[in-house]
Amino acid sequence: MIITSYNKMGCDALNIGAYDLSLGVDYLRKKEKSAKFPFISANIMDSHGKNIFTPYLMRTVNGVKIGIFGLCDSRLKLKKIPGGNKLKVVDPMSKAEEVADLLRKKGADYVVLLTTLDIRNCRRIAQREMPIDLIVGSSKRNRISLPILVHETYIVHVERGGKSVGRLDVSFLGPAGLEALPAAVRFKGKTVGDRFLLNHFFPLRLDIPDHPEIGPLVKKVEARLTRLQQMKGNTVMAATKAPKPVLKSGNHYVFAEACQECHPQQYKLWRKSPHAKAYKSLVEQEKYYDEECIGCHTLAYEKPGGFSNVREVGDFANVQCESCHGPGYLHIKSQGKEKLNKDLAGGKLCLECHIEDKSPEFDLETYFKQMCSKPLKK
């Protein structure tokens, strides 16, 4: 699906990183045959010191020769890669200098490095003033949207999880300089040497429609994943783990229905909320076997006193009172003398599930007031 999508987008190159190698080099090389673009890496070598993938490429755009090369982090865990004993990763610093110089000699007007190096090592490359104009990093440790200029090298990082798309417009300035550019963009970018750089960052919001061809591809893969998760749920997950100890001796979960006798208003508020239908939404989307989803749509999944078998959710379905307040048996038995968690960590518990990529429009204070009927503590 990814390769097909990149083919439709007109992708020019894909730098190889750790996740791409997770099923082994041989598997990846077979997949490369279906790509209309090269897989590149200048520092992933075979046991004889030869490049496994294309080290670099040249593209001409509007008369400008662009050199593109890729580098992988040298900390690649070869022991975890099938056939990793046949690989070696050459020092990215020395290889960066070697390939950048080579691309300049071949006539590249603009040199682009695609890499999985973290921001510290991207800076190190730029500080050595190699003939590299743009570094595009994709380290999982970084979430940087604004570009960084080190000497005359621009460094940008793509956001993790494919949640945003970055675009950098590069204009080569002629004798007229900045005056040749439209006034609307002149003060939005940055001049580096004889080039004008204008960075754009586009969050992929939920209201952006799917591509008519790529959207159905994604849905097809999601349906296949659902079937695989169901198979896993009926086999591996059926062998449940040993029950975990409850949080406090004698305590356990009693579920939302048990709370309404003493807290009828809060119970009515909960019944009308999306929390009371959280598990149903998973069933409708056929995500109820997805371990990444079920924890935030049920009560106490994989928690002390909770459940572990996704086939037997039962009374633990939905986000309930005890999802935030904790197990309530001792609280009910003691007629309220055994206190529950009341401050709810100042609303921070909400943020365990309502993260940006899952709830992009979630506003903590507004939602917390609606659900808990009292102002958020400052």
C-alpha cells in the first residue's frame, strides 16, 4: 500500500531506515521492484563493503540539478534484522562528506540529504560545512516542524506518524535578488546565499478528504488488519495472562451501574456522553481487536484488577466512572468512607487517551468541565 501510494504521488526517492529493514534486506529488495522510485542509502553495505541500495541519484527540476542521497543511523540494531549479519553500517559522518563532494563534482546545484539521524548528528554534519544544502531528518526522537539553519545548511524534520506534510520552496535568485519575488512571500522566508527558502507545514487534519485512489487502498489494508487481529484475538489473546493483583487488598471494580444510586446526576451525565458508547464505536469501526485502541475504549484493560482477554470485555466495555476514579468496591462497601480519586490528576488523566493524533480537536478544560460538572483546578 505504501509503495503504491508513493508511486501515485510521484515520489523521487526513499531513504532506508531501521523500520524498513524489519523484515530483512531480501524482503525489502523484492518490494523495491514494485516501486517506480529508487530505495537509497549511501552507508548500508554488504559484508564486502558494497552498497546494497542506490547510494544517490540526480534529478533535474526547472533546469536545476538536484543531488539526493540517504544515510542511516549507525546505531542500527543489526541483530534484530533478519539477515542482519550480512550487513554493516558505515560511519554516516565520513560518508556524508564523501557523497556530498561527489555530487558537487557531478554538477549538482542543490544537494539534499535524507536521513534517520537525530537532530544532534544533523547539526554535526551542518557544522562541518559540507556542501549539503538541505537535510531532511526523520528520527523518531524528534518532533520539529520549524527549520534550523546551521551555516548554510537548512535542517528540517518530518513529524512522526505521518501526521503532517512539509514542503520547502527553493528559489534561485537572479541579479534582481529578492525584488524579483512577489511581495506577499518576500518576508515569509529566508535568504541563504543566492537562494530564497520558504518553508510550509501542513497538518493532515481529519477534515481533509482522502485521495480517491489512495483512500480505498488504506481501507482495504485496514480491513485485512482487522481480520488478522481477530485471528490473533481468537488464538494468542485467548490464552489470558494470570490475574493481576488489585490496587488495594479486597478492592475491585463494580462498574458504572453501581455508582448511580449515590451519584444519579453524574451517572445521567455519563450515560449521555460519548464515554458510555466508547466500545460501541470500536465495534462499528471493527477495531475491537486492535490493542492500540481497546485500552482507551474500555475500563482497566491490562491494569490491576482489570481484564486482559480482548474476546471477553464484558462489563469492562466503555469508559466508565472507575476509569478515572479507580476501583469502587471498598468505596461502596464503606458507604463512602473509603475515598476515591477525586482530583483526577487535574484533568491530566484525560490526556492519556485524548492525544493530539487521536483527538485533534480535544480541548482539555472545556471537556473536563462538561464531563465533571466543575471547573478545572488551576
